[in-house]
Amino acid sequence: MAESFSHKWGQILGNFIQEFIRETLQQVADEHGFYLDSQRKRKARITKKVSWQDRYGNYHDLDYVLERGGTEDTLGLPVAFIETGSTW
């Protein structure tokens, strides 16, 4: 399969935007005393995915969640769910 330079450029740009958003959200979390959860290893989760269950039992995979009282070891109370929508 051939590699598309435009696809590679889109991935680079998407990664840059997502990192910029993460840094901005971290500043907001720090200012308000929230924990910022993102897609990575975390002791409070089994997988790298950030996934939350709604009141109907449906699971939603997210890019970021701001949590009140969350730590690396404990899930907090979600105050904001953030999906960057990086669809190209």
C-alpha cells in the first residue's frame, strides 16, 4: 500500500493540535484543581482508553476528561468530557 504524503501531514497536524489542546486543558485543570485524564496508562484504569459509562450503560471513548477529586490512582467525578473530533 502506498503512503500518502497528505495523510502523513494530516497525522502530524492532528497530533500537534491534540497536544496543544492537552496543554491548554492542563492549564485549566491546574487553575481549577481538576485532574486531567487523557489516553495513556493510568493506575485507576485497566486500559489506556479514557472510557466512561453513561446512566444507560453505554460506554463512550473520549480524548480528555476533567475530574474533580481524580488522581493517578483514583477515578474522580467527571466535570467535563472532551472529544477533539480529529476526523480528517
